[in-house]
Amino acid sequence: MQNLLLLLFYITSFYAFIPSLISRLFGFRVFRKGKNVKDYALTFDDGPDPYYTPLLLDLLKKYDAKATFFVVGEHAERNPDLLKRMHNEGHLIGIHNYKHYTNWLMSPKLVRQQIERTDTIVFQITGSHTEYYRPPWGITNLFDFSKKHHHRIILWSGMFGDWKERIGVDRLTERMKKRLRGGEVMVLHDCGTTPGADKHAPKIMLLALENVLEMAKQEGLKSIRIDEMIELHNASKHANSVRKLQYRKEGLAAVRTGIKKVVVKLWLGWEKVFHLVTHLKTITPENPFLHYRIRPYQGKRVAMTDGKFLEKGDSIVELHFDNKKLYQLGTTSRTSVHLAIRMIRAMEKQLPDLAHLIAKDPDAAEVKALYGVTMINRGPEQFGFLVKDLPKGWFAASSAVYLRILMSVIHPQGQKRLKEGSQQMIPKMIIMPMDVLYERFGSIHKPERTAPREVTEERYEEEESGILAGNSDLSRTPPVA
């Protein structure tokens, strides 16, 4: 049950909650507001509606306002004349799925089918394909951000609760007037048949909208289409780029530093929760580096050594690096090689201690192997680990995303390292049979070892040169679990 709950938590977080949070807070791969734009944008969801949409089009025509309609495919299919009128009167048509379903409850394939089906309907009626997409309720999933997604995702900067009649004309008018300024993307609804909406709420919306359009006319503001706003937005950014280049660099660095601090805090907080839930044990509590837990193996059959196999259900020791320690090592290392050296030395100290603990642990009597997931090429092999490809699937994909984020945070070269070494940044399984662990590291009375050599400038350069020349088995990508 614990594993099932963890799996559901992972799926929900990676597939749905985190992408929506990132798009809302940081605007990642979505457009939600124009900067340095004089005019605003009216957008309408859920239509077309055979009764209210014609009234809305009449009102927009009266004030010479252009809007963007994110249509529901099945509604468009039933009202082709309204779609033609939108197109002929100069409004922009976008997609709001074929049915008003949330993307959290649909697979990537089903979302794509909803978009493609609606685009086909729009093209057959208007002769033009769509380029813009608004997911229902603005809820995105992980695959909505894929580069294969050919539609630009549009969210909003102002939402007013116009889908409920009880809001009333006066209150809705006041809410909209407060956001009436250049660059705002307002979302309203010209259809009340969506679950949770009131059927005749668009009547209230139309009355409030006329008040706002009148006020906008007096203030010299005009509603424009989303594609026009994006064009003006991009032109403004380009015009100011030279003048503000240095300022933007400094500001961006500060933002990145702030975001990184937030990410690190959330990341370390998540580790504490994960430790509590999974009851991880620490090898050396006074100087944490490796944590572990004993659990049944849940993956596919894996060949080890001497004709032995790791089977589903076999007892394993699952390894986890200490995130705080990784971050400290990463932020104080000068290069990736320096980081690798320090991690290798830490592993050399930890494995004998781990062998000692497991040998005395009665719960570990049936343990068959050490197990972990890592982004490396050769590093763990020198300790006796077998390096195996992860079976293709959700776990491998989510592990790759998580570990790439991890490396961008802890690695001395951050995103630059990810771009340069993308072919090597592949998550793999590392497995060490227990007999190998005890043979290499299992002496209870360890022989006296010399203290690790201090990494002086001369010694550091010597080790770095040796590694880069291929005289060591250290991977250019350090082990990360």
C-alpha cells in the first residue's frame, strides 16, 4: 500500500500538479500577459453557444473590439455558422479541447486527439488552422509542454468568476474594470453549459462587458486578438533588449539565484518528507552522505554475476544520496571532475560502513543486492557495481526528468553541463550482489587506512589531468541517486 501511494504521488506530481504550478507561477511555455502593450485582450472560453455567442459578436462589433475564442470542438461542430461569423468578422479562433475535459484525467495521446479533432473541424468550417490552445480550466500536464505540441498555450492574467449568475452585473463590472489596462488577458465565458457553470451566466457577463467596453473606449483602450498581443509583446521586448541588456542580465541572475534557492528549499523539504515516509536509515548520521532502506525489488528480472538473477520480490538494499550533502559538494566544487573526485572519495568511506551495518542487521539476512538509480557512465563500476539500462517506461522517463533537474541544481556548471553532456546524462540501474559487497568492503575490522590526501592545487590539477586523459575509470558525470 505504501508503494502504491508513493507511485500515485509521483504520477500526480510529475504529470499534473507540478506542470500546472510551474505554468501558473512562472509562465513556463505559456503566454498569459503582454508586457509594454497599450491594449488588452478579451478571450472567451467554452462556446460557441447558439443564443449567447451571437449577442456577444454583436456587442464586439458595436465597439469595434476583436477577441479570441477558445472553442469546444463539439460546440463548434454543432454551430458552424457561428464559427464562420467569428472568422469573417476578424476574431481569432483557438482550441479548448473537443470536449471540456481536464488534461489531468487524459493521456497525452487523448489530449492530442482532442486538439487535432477540433483543429480539423475549425479548418473545415473556416479554411484556417488554429495555432493557439487553452486547456480547460487552464490545467496543464507534463506533455503539454512538449516541443511536439504545435499549438501555443494561452492562459490569462484576469479571471472574474463570470460563470456564476450570483456574481451580479455590478460586482463583475468592478472586477473587470480593476484589470482594464494594457497587456491584460481577460478570460470570460460565452457558454454556460460547462459542468459547474450556470446556464444563463453569460447574460450577466454581456451586461458587464458592455460597461467595460464603454469605459475602455473613453480611456482609449482597445481589445485586440491574442496573436496581435503576442506580436506587440515580442516587438516591445526586441526594441528594449539593447537598452536593458545589462540590467536584464543582472536581474536574470538574481531571479535565477532566487528560484534556485526556492527549488533547493523545496527539494530539501521533500527529502525530509520522503525520509519519514520511507523510513530511510543513514549510514553515518554525524556526516550524512548515503541513506538506505531494505525493501522488495519491484522491477524486471536482471542478470547479475555467476549466472545469478535479481528477481521481482527479492530483498534489496535501496541506496539514496543525501540531497543536502550533494548540494554542498556541488556548490563548493570547481568543476565536474572536482565534484566526481570528492564523491568517489565519499563512496570509498561509506561502502565499508554500509557493509558493516548490513552484516549486523537481522532484517538484511535475505538481502540479495544493493540497488540504486544513477546518472553515470562508468563511475560505480570501480566499486563492483553492475550498471544496467532502466527498462523503458514511465519510471525511466520520470527518473530522467528528476535527475536532470537535480544535476542542474547541484552541478558546478549547471545547465551548461546538461547541454554539453546530454548523451551521457541517462539514468541507469546500479546493482551490487551482496557477496561482492562483503568481499570488497565487508571486513568488520577494517585495515588501517591512510587519511585522504588534501586536494591541493597541484594534486587537483594532477587528478583532473589524469581523468581527462582517460587514465581513470571516473565518469565525467558523478553518481547521482
